[in-house]
Amino acid sequence: MKKSALALALAMSALAATASAAPVAEDTTETADTAAAEEAVFDNAKESKSVVYEDAKLFDDNRHSDQQFAVTARYFHPKLTAKVKSDDIQKYYTSSKVDLVDTLNIDDKSSAPELIFSYRNMKLDYIHFSTDGSANLSDEPIKVNDYEFNDNAKTDLDFDYLKFDVTNPLYHAPNFHVDWSYGITAMHWKAKVKGDATVRKSGQVAYNEHRSESVDFTAPIPMIGFKASASLGSNLSAHASIAGLPLGSYGHIFDSELGLSYFPADNVDIQAGYRIIDLKVDHDDDYGQFKLDGPWAGVRVWF
């Protein structure tokens, strides 16, 4: 009996050892399903990330992350408003403002080539506007410096606009950006009048001669601005911006624009929009208003 019990115990021990040593069969079906589910989750996450990137890359800081320098060439076709009153130029018999466009018969529409150089978040914008006109001033003489132009006169008007600014993010979402900027703007305009002029001394005509006189104005002004950009599709975006400085009773300066950008390639976009540059200075007896507003179109290339 003892031998039989001992033999049975040894047999059961051997069976247990064999069972524990035998490999456990895996449920390959369940493992395969789990792997497929994990791969599907990974693919969905990757696709979602790709969609977000495709939307975000419409904007300069994402689309051109490896292209930090850009050059933009624009054709700006503005309408001119120019009024001035100062000791240098005024209507001879009155102290009212001189409307340079109407009084001197200046062409108020002309092309203004524009170049913009961008590096990272810095931008340099240059515009040159030039126009001219001819008028008979016998009924409405104009005093330029110390000379009275009261006959046929020709006028050349030039305007240079240089703006430097630095842009910083204010609010960024995948398809909508708001930025703010700070910088400085320098304006220079020059009016040159050529024609028959009268020189007066003590209120009397001293002599007449053919003269060429010029008046110019230069103003460097700090500016603060804001810009909003929005995605309108896979290759189209829109923007609106305004920069300037209110000067209270002394006037103001504002530069604002609306625009669309179309991206036919990663390093090129075609642009079009409308822009207004408005400067007004009013101090003591001096007054000046210079405004350019009109459509523009251009091409930007990234490097």
C-alpha cells in the first residue's frame, strides 16, 4: 500500500512538472486584432497631424520654415490727395490751403513701384510715387518760397515711403493668425515748380524771371500695427493689416491694407489687394495732408 501511494505521488509530480514545462499556446487571433487596432489608431493620428500641418503651412512662419528670406515686387496704382499750407508754399493772396492736385493740375493717378524685403520676422517696404502736371496760374497765383508763380507753370511731385517693422505673434491657431508689429516709417515728398515767376519787394513787383523752386518735407515716425491672416483653402489666404500712430490735434499717420494670396508653389505666392497710406500734419500755421489709396498686385518669392 505504501509502495502504491509512493508510486502514485511520483507519477503526479512528474505530470505536474511536464505540464509546467510545456509551452502555453498564444491566441494569435487576439494578438493580430490588437496590433491592427493599434496601427489604425497610429494612422489616424498621423493623418490628423498631416491635416493640421497642411492648414498651418499656408502661413509664412510654417509654410516657409526653411525659407527665411523673401522678396516681393508690387505694382501699386493709387489716387493722390495732396494739400499743404506753409511759409514755403501757399496761395499768394490768401492763407488757405493749397490743393496741389487741383491748383497745379497734377495728375492724381500714377503707378507706384514697390519692393518689400523680408527676413524672418523683419520687413523693409519701399514705395516710390511720381507724377507731374501743368497749369496756368494767372487767376490763382502760388507763392513758392519767395517767388510768385502767376503764369504757365509745370510741377513735378515725388513721394518716397520707407517702412521697417518687426512682427511678433499675438494669437496663432492652425488656420487663423493675429500678429502685432512695431517699427519706424520715413516719408519724403518733394514738389518742384518751374515757370514764369514774379519777385516782389515791399509789396511791389521788382522783376520777372523764369524760375525753378522746390519744397520738400521729411518725417520719420514710429508706428505700431496689427495684422490678421486667415486660411481660405489649401492654396489661398487673406489678410488685413493696419499700422500707424494717432497724433491727436497734430494729425495722424495710418497705413492699412486688405489682400489675398494664392500659392501656386511652395516658394511663390501671387498677391492682390487694396492699400491706403494717409499722413496728416497740423501744427501752428503749417498744414500738410498726403494720401495714396488704390489697388495693388504683386508676386512674392521665398529663398
